[in-house]
Amino acid sequence: MTNLAATPLDARSFDLVTFGLAVVLALHAPHLPWWLTATLAPILCLRWWQRRRRRARTPAWLKLPLLAVLLLAIVGWYGNLFGQAPGAALAIGLLVMKLLETESVRDARVGMSFACFTLMAALLFDQSLTTTAAVALGLLPPLAALRSLEPGRPPPAGWWRELLPGLGLLAAALPLALLAFLLLPRLNSPLWGAPNAGEQRSGLSDRMTPAGFTRLLVDDSPALRVSFDGPPPPPDRRYFRAFVMSQYDGASWTYRDVADQPPVPIEAGQTIRYHVSLEPTRQRVLPTLDVPLAAPPDASLRRDRVVIADKPVDSLRDYTLDSATRYRLEPQLGQHHARWLQLPAGFNPRTLALGRSWRARYGSDDAAIVQAALALFHDGGFRYTLAPAPLGRDAMDDFLFDTREGFCEHYSSAFTVLMRAAGIPARVVTGYQGGYWNAMGHYLLVRNSDAHAWSEVWLAGRGWVRIDPTAAVRPQRISQGAAAAVPGQLPWYQSSWLESLRNHWDIVNRWWNLSVNGFDALRQRGLLQPFGIREADTSTLALLLAIGCVLCMAAGLAWVWRRREPEDAARAVLRRLERKLARLGVARLAGEGPRDYLQRAARALPAQHDRLIELMHRYLELRYAHPEPTIESLRALQRAVRDFPVVRMVK
């Protein structure tokens, strides 16, 4: 029996093992700490160079300190070793460390088996179509490495030939994987891999600081997809509110969740029903179009008509809402009047002075004060840019009177401070604005780059009124979307053909989200409704799974039987000669070799003695003298057997 622990690993297999680990590290790199990726990648390269170029082993005194440093670094970064992110980081680190001691076939098999498991863990962070396809293809190098470790297997001609058998294995596994996806009982929540507490994906926050939106405005990934019962609203009415922020400390605006008070009253005019598919945000807020009339299931409507889910959105969330696009929101402000006028003392003296001067000039005409502020932004030399100059302690003073450049956060924040300084109740609202209407898929695609901030002011007789000061500076941001707001920025990326390609590709992503990521326990129970079964229970699913597995195994056995190793050409020629000799009364005996059989046939057929001896020598030379017979010699043998006469002996 072969001792795998003592069998050395050849150079070809070591290259495949290293390549497999590099693929695993690359696929996990987006959610690993940058310092960990920057450390593990050089270790991987140095280890390959050490073994391939210097034929050296990693000293034992170096392995334990590296392992200790890895553990301490992960604990220092994450605070513990438990959870999805620290667990993945630890697994990747241990996998790369395993290469430092990989010298034998057993080491390589253990490392590649663990690499396959670690590779699949990447789906805990992202279940998109591209990530799933990348993980599936990422299995090819570990499978090729495991296949190269099979004893007696000659090396193929090129690297690509190493990967081809893995493609066949993945294709053969697809039917069984589809059965397991459809029929294995699904849990209402994941068994493991729950997101870490406090970890947040790219998305809106309950705290807004001018210049804090920059990360979102350059993020082109989808945030939500919306379909409507009827025609979609025009671009200038596609405002999706998330947080209504009232508290301002001179630097940031903050949302205050009021859960113990009923929603403010609304007098709804025109309403619209729509369906939202929200990407995971790991927050509880559910963006809504304009002002929602009620909350969806497993969520509640807060005082300022902000919809908050009962638990964070850790997976794709679908919900249906009715919203008012024409309304009067909170016509009577009541006792909360002071809440919307609060300003911190000692900040932005010039901004406060400007707001008070408007109050002195226009008196009780709040609408005129609003128009004065919008005229300032429109005519005051302000510029829309995603790379504004930094602001100091009195950020609004610096923005309004010095830099005069920024994006939606700057304009909504400055406008709201001006309104409060003038005595007009005002607040900042963050969410999304715009989106791309996908006519082919009949839905609105809203990306993270469509994140937006605007203001609401309270006017007597009208209630809360939406005012978007960004539109006064750059109206294209509202009418044409976020991509048109900054002309000349990344023109190749914002080209029409590439934008159209990205938006049409999103149809495929939406189908993946609905059909694969959205296939939950409820949809599984209704899987058999087209066949007359209203709700499939666990026993029915188990029976179907067992039947499907048996059919897959039968199909696999049939395929193996049909694909069994074919008889070589020389042996086929010999079989043809055997049939002819059998007709002459000389049948081959069980266990009789070709030399003995043909010599016996030559003795039994004296008239054909010399021809049979010649055929014997030709066959033995083709079959055993060369690894592969030449086509010319094989054809010559075929012609000789074809011309061999079948003349029965006359007694």
C-alpha cells in the first residue's frame, strides 16, 4: 500500500496546488482586509519560488510564529475569531499557511479539499450570478490538482488540458445540484454564516455628513429594483425616501428613530402601487417612493413615515407598498415645531446671519424665503462636483461663502440650515432619486450611485413640501440621473453603449435574484402546484429527491457503460480474424493467448500455415512492440485479414 505521507509531490502538481490557492485568495479578496490579502499573496509567491527554484523546505521555526501573528492580527482587526468575516479570514490564512508545509501527496490532497470548502464560503458574502459562476470556475484548479495526484497519470500536453476534466465533472454534477436546490428542505434562516453584528454593506446610513456620500455616488452596483402597477412615474418624481433627519450638531445630520409615536397624518391625493426588490444592506430601513401610506409585513411605519423592518435586511427583500405622489403631509405641525428649528450654538455664524436677513426682508412670506435660497444656489456661482474642496469647522459657512462646490449632501444641508435660521421648519431627507427604466424587463433599476439627499420644509396650509436645492444648481441630476450630473467624468464608463450593456445585463441579474436567491421555503412548498399538488410537504420532497438521485445514478452508470474504454484497433483486427478461423473450425479457447492460438490454427490449417504465421508476427509487433502502431502498418494488417480466405476443409 502506498504511503501518501512519504510520497513526494512533483513539480507539476505543486504548481497546480499553488494556482488553486491563488484562485481562492483572489475570489475572497473583495471581503478580506486589505492588509491580509497584501500579506498572503507575497507569501504564496515566495513559497512557490522557494520550492521550485531553490528546492528548499520552509523551516519549522518560521511556521509557528506566522500562525501566531495570523491569529493575533485577525483578533485585533475583528475583535474575535467567530463570525462570518473573521472565520473566512482565518480559513484563508490557514489555507495559505498549509502551503508552507506541503511536500507530500497527502499534504496536497488535504490542502485542495479544504480549498474547495473555503472557495464555496465566498458565496456567504455574495450570491450574485457573476460570483456564483466565478466560484464554480474557481473549482477547476483544485480539481485539476487532485486529479494530477492520481498514481500513474502522465502529465498532459498543456495547462488547459489539466482543467478540461474538471469542466466535465462540473457538468455531470449539475443535474444532481439542481435536484438538491429544488427539493432539499429549506430553512427559514441560514444555519450558519449569519452576518456579523454591526457589519454594513454599501448603502445609506442613518447619519449624513457633507462629503460622506462620495463612496455611494461612485458605487454603480444595484440598490433596488422597482416595478409598478401601471406606468412608472416621471424622472422628476422618482424620489425614494429612506431617512428623515432632524438632529444637526454642526457637522452631521442624524436620524432619530421614534418608535413610540404614531405616523404623522397625511391627506393623500394621487397614489401608486409598486413592488420593490431591495438588495441586502444589513440595515433596517426600507426605501419607499415619496410618502408611504402603510408599512409592508414584518415592518413598521415610524412617526415621520419612515419604514423600518423588524430585522436587518441580510438577504434580498421583496415588499409591496402604496405611496402618495401628491399629498399634504402633517398639515398641522403641533407640538413638534421646535424640533425642526434646532441649530447648534457657535457654528456657521455667516449662514445664520444670511437666513435671519431673509426673514427680516420677506417677513412672514416663507415661500419667498425658499425662493431666495434657491436663487442663491442657481445664480451664486455654485458648481456640482463629486470632488469638492474640504470644509472646516464652520462647514456651511465655508461652503456657501468660500468653496461653493459640492454635491447633494452639501446643498441639502446648507439649504436646511438656512431655512432653520430663517425660522422655517426644515429637515434633510436621504434616499435615492432617479434610476434607469428598463423597458425590456419593465422595472426601474436604482443603483447606489443614485443615492441622493434633499430637503423638506413645512409651509402653512401645505404641510411638508419637498425642495431639492441640487436641482437649482444641476437640473440634469434630477431629469437625466446621477451619471449626467458630472459631465466629463469617466466618459468611457458613462458611454451610452456601455451603460446600455450594464442595464440590460441587470435583467439577467434580476432573474437570478428572483429565481435562485429568492427561492425560499414558501416557493418550494408551491413548487408542485402545476402538477396538482397545492403544497409539497417534506415527505413528498424527500421522495422526489430520492427518485431523482436514483435516476441520476442510473444515467451516470449508463453513460459510463457506453463510454467504457473502447477496444484498440489492432485487437479489433484480431477479433475479425478469430471469427474467420472459427468458421473454419478453429475457435479460440478461453485464456488462450494470441501467439498460441495462431500457432495452433496454423497447424490445423496447413494450406494457410505461412499466412497465419505472418499475420501472427504482424499482430504481435503492432500490439506489443510499439506504444502506438502507425496508420500504415495497421491498414496493412487490416487488408491482410480481409483477404484471408475462408475455405472450408473437405473431408
